[in-house]
Amino acid sequence: MTTVVAESTTPAAAPRATGRGRLVLARLLAARGAAIGAVLVLLLFALAFGGPYLTPWDYATPDFGALHQPPSTEHWFGTNGVGQDVFAQTVRGLQKSLVIGLLVALFSTVLASLVGACAGYFGGWTDRALMFLVDLLLVFPSFLIITIVSPRLKSTGWIAFVLLLALFNWMITARVVRSMTISLREREFVRAAQFMGVRPLRIIGRHVLPNVASFLIIDATIAVGGAVMSETALSYFGFGVKPPDVSLGTLLAAGTSEAPVFPWLFYFAAGLLVLFVLAVNLIGDGLRDALDPTAGGGRRRRGFRLRGASRPRGASLLGGASTPRGASRTRSDSRRKKP
């Protein structure tokens, strides 16, 4: 009597969907710069949104009994010429600059991904029209346009300022996404989706954009720092956040002339700005290395061995070729023999 045993058709080493995510997370944890940058960004966000609850002073309320006072237990960062608490103003300005930087990076990255992916996937007149728009916006002097338009948008608040910054901050990213999409549309999985009758926008959303997500994440991370610097520069010249609200740019502009005599009016805001941009750049570098599929796993530590990796019998731990059993003994015997 013959017994038939049903074998499982599931492969033993099936790839896991979370394999790439675990690899990226492991690379991020191994990158000290990215970890330090992430901790600094979290601390700055905690200071920006939790700092106003740590002081009894409001950023717009003056203390007329303390004008140009240096840092003390009552006013941690001192006061300005009107008597306003510099710590309350600094955390308020940091909060505004962070929100503006995040929104500008988000809007510009979404716009760049949509325009670049549509231009690269559809091609033809769609590609020509969208790239003409990109080239046109690249030619326009963005700083000059923002300085002309922003004073006329005082009633709309800082949201209009965010949209203006995002409008001139996505063109280079769109060009890179377009070139990546042109190479992706010839891949087998995109061709298979086309033959199955999947709609183009669904192909772009489910197949094209996920394959350029690593670049978009890195670009968005770096764009946050660039947007904060742009907001600071425009607010410094009076074209950004309008009083009575404050940002890091307005604080730097107000404290520049008095920095030699009253340094606390300038250096606290400047230090937070430099610290945030440095932290964002560290995170961007770590994400670039972690999401790069061609990057190695990093330097191997002494005695480190991947779990589950098998080593051939006789193979060297240093990665050399395997040595047959008995070969080393033969060599030693031949060395002992005299000619």
C-alpha cells in the first residue's frame, strides 16, 4: 500500500514584506548622525510647543519694569527694549518657523511628485506642457515675486506666505521625479499593470510613486530646513510673518542692531535656527544612506555575524576562499621537508 504525502508548496524562504522596512530601520539606528538629528528635532519641537507653558509671560505682553534686562530667574532669556520676555518670543518664533517649514516642505513635495510623475508617465504634450511650466517658474525671480506679492496678502495671514514659498520650491524635485518615472514606466510591473487595464493614475499612485518614495522622503526632509531658512530670510527683510506675530526671522531682524550691546536679543534665536537646520541635515543624510538600495550594511564589527548565515566548511572568517580538509596539513608537511 502506497502512502502519498502532500508537500507544502509554500517556499521555505519566502521574502517578507517588512524586510526592507526592517533593513531601513536598522540602518537608521546604526547611523549616529541621524539619531542625534532626530533627538534634536524632537527636543526643538517639544521646546516650541511646550515652552509657552513653562513661563508665565506671553510673547506679546510687555514688562515695563524690566527693559533690556539680561537673563535672570524671572526672565530666562532676558527682555527686549519694550519689556517683552525674550524666552516667550523665542519659543513662539521657533514654533511659527517650524510649522511654516513643515507645511512648505509638505506642499512642495506633493506638488513636485504629482507633476513630475504625470509628466514622466504620460509623456507627449502633457510632458511638454508641464515642463514648460517648470522652466517658466525656474526663470522667474522667486524672491522678487514674493516680496511684491506678500505685502498685498496681509489680511490672509501667514498661510498665504506658506503657499507662496511652496509655489517656488518644487521645480527641481519635479524634474528629478520625471526622469525617474521615465525609467520606471518601462519596467515589467508597470507594463503588466497596463496590459491588465489598470488606470494610469492608479498606476502612478500604486507603482510609480512608491518606487520614488525614498527620494521624496529625503528631499522633503532637506526641504524643511531650506523652507525655514527662506522664511527667516524673508521675515528678516520684512516680507514674511507680520507683527504682532513673531518668527525666528523677525527676532533676528529686531536683534541684529542691538546684538553688540544686548546679545541675548540675537544669539538665542540664531542658535536655535542653526541647531534646527543642522539636525534636519543630519536626518537627511541618514535617510539617504538608509534608503539607498545600493548601500552596504555598514562596517562589520569584529565578531559580528548575520543570524542564519551559513559558512561553508573550511571557509575563512575573513571572507576568503574555502580550504579543503587536509590542505593545511599538506602545506605544513611540505614546508618541513628539506630539498
